[in-house]
Amino acid sequence: MDRNIQLKNDLMRELEETRRQLYEAKETIEAIRTGQVDALVVQKGDTHQLYTLKTADHTYRVFIEKMTEGALTLNQQGIILYANSRFGEMIGMPVSAIIGLPFEQFIAKDNLSFYKTLFTTSWAGDCKGEVTLHYNESHTSVQLSLTVLELDEGLSLSIIITDLTLQKTTQRKLEENNRQLELLNHTLENSNHDLQQFASVASHDLQEPLRKIQMFSNLLKKKVTGILGEEDIAYLEKIIGSTERMKTLIVDILNYSRLSADNGEFITADLNEVLKELLEDFELMIADKQGKIIYKDLPTLEVNRGQMRQVFQNLISNSLKFSKEGIAPVIKIKAKLIKEKSITGEENINGEYCLLTFEDNGIGFDEKYANTIFSLFQRLHPKDSFEGTGIGLSITKKIIEKHQGLIQAKSTPGIGTMFMMVLPLKQMTNGQL
């Protein structure tokens, strides 16, 4: 009985000693990880050997522990000498169980050959590569960043392990979104093509019967003038007027639809010359209203000349149309170079953008409609009071946008209206900056 008690006591002492040694080992590992020690003395037979890590000062180790990436230190045989807690979390193992294991056992089999190449190459210089970690039947895509560290006892390898799970998921979503976008673009291109074909055919087919209505209405008016009463003649004139407006509307819709497909060619053009040519067409209308167009020193820009001419035409036509009764219209066209693409951009003689302003003394409009006026078919006045289709300013806005520009309007009822446009001096290939 006494022998059994003695044996039990001996076993308890050995167990207690083992627990103490295990506790000391855990404390030592924690001290190394947190930077509380800079060296270890390891007994080898009758001698002791000192191990130190030159870069393992307290700040460095605290930084490593705070990293969101995993961090390892390997010896030249690929054995893990150090692991931070983040790597332990990544593979679901305590750090104490990781130390002393070969890192390659955590690499997926189909990536093992690539990892060995990385491991060999890294001793000659820093390198990176993507592999898959395999542990507990789980797989994680990671990037390894390998750098050689110099220890007192020799060289070791530092590996920073970045989890690519979120990046891969985002990349897959991005690729899927790009595929969906390409499909939508293709569908949109087909729809635009069909719409342009329809607009072209429809405009031709609609204009033909309109021409006949106009022609026969005019013939009928001539034939019955003096026979029918004034009221009947007025009905005929309404028919003729309506067909004229319909024809204008068809032409405007066709012009608007063509802008979607026509990128046009951008050439260097003097806006003074563009405006001068246009004013020759407006000569009679300006003279009839005793109007004035005041401009000078307009810039030279890279534009689609035909489209820019149409912008000037639409804005001048609007100002003349919406002039005040009994007051000669005055249109002032000014330009200045500005620093940035903004309506309120600061003036700069070396600016890369131009701010063009068209200001008139017409009837104006309530500024709450400043954005609405650029909408398709939008009219602020009854068609009986002012002719037009409500498409002109929509076309103007679309042309300015195709020139990578901005357009804005401000107005005061009874005072006048100002249109402000910002255009780049130069266009990149295909009209894109």
C-alpha cells in the first residue's frame, strides 16, 4: 500500500513539473510574440545557444500582432519559427500548435509546386504569388509576400499572408457586372439602330403624305378663294399651318435621333467664322426685327462645325423668336477661357475650357424652368403664341454634351435670358476627353 502511495506521489510531482514546463513554454511564446524578450537561451547537451531576432524589437512585434494579414517567419527548411495570431485565426489553430510545423503542409496540393518555386526564389530577392491555403477541409485564396530577414543565427524568411477572399468575390461580381453591362450595351446598340432606322423610314414616309396635303390644300385654297367664305378659308389655312408644323416636327425629331449615332468629326474651327456664316442666313429675320448681334474675339475650338453651327442657330433663333413686342432684340455673345469644367469656373488665360454666353433682352422665363426647357418637346408658351416644336434646346443640349461640355440657362421674366456653355478647347479621340 505504501509503495502505491509513493508511486502516486511521484506521478503527481512529475505531472506538476510537466504542467509548470508547459506553462513556462506558453509564457515564453507569448513573450516572444508581444516583444517582452529579445533572445532565447536553448540548452543543447552540455552547452547553451543564444537565439536573437535583430528586427524583433517591441514596436515591430506589436505591429505584426496588430496586422490584419497573417505573418510567419520560416527557417531555411521551411519550418515555422514564428506566427502571429491573425495567421492562427486564418487556419483555425492556436499559435502554439503552429510553431515547428512546415508551412507547406498548409498549401493546397495543386499549388505546392508553385509555392516551392516561390520559396526557393525568395532567398535571392523579394517575391509575391497567389496560392490556396488548405486546412480543416477549407480553402482560402491568399497572396504571399516573401522577404528574407537576417537573424544572428542565420537567414530566415518573413511571409506576409493576405486573404484574397473579399477581393476574389468583388472581382467575380465585377466581372459579372461587366458581362451584364456588355449585354445591355449590345441590346441598347441594337435598339438605337432600330430606332434610327425607324426614325429615318418614318420621317420619309410621313413627309410624303404631308407634302401632298400641303400641295392640294394650297391648290384648293387658290381655287376656292372668292368662292368660299372667310371662315372656310380660315379652316384651310389652319390645315396648311398644321402641316407646316408637322413637317418641322418630323425634321427636328430626325435631327435629334441622328445625334445619338453621329459622333461626327472634330476639327479646329474659329467660332467667329462659324457665327459670321450663320448670320448671313438670319440677315432678313434680324433686319425685320431691327435686331443686333454683338460679338467679338470668340475662341478657336475643336468642334463638329456643323453641330456647333446648329447650336448657334437654335440659340439665336430662340432669342429672336422670344423678343419683346416693340423692342429691338439685342443678343450679346461673349467668351472667356476658364481653368476648369464648371459654369462658375475661374477665368484663366491658360485655361483648357471656354465659357460661351448668349445673352438677350427678350421676354425671359421663370427660372424654375431653367432645367425643364432642355427636355424634349418642352414648351413654356402656347404654340399659337410662338411657333416651334420644343426640340431645339434639346438638340442644343445633346450637341454640347457630345462635345464633353456643359450648358445652363438663367433668366428673369421681362428682362431676358442668358445661356452659358462650357466647352473644352481640344477634344480627345472620338470626342472623348
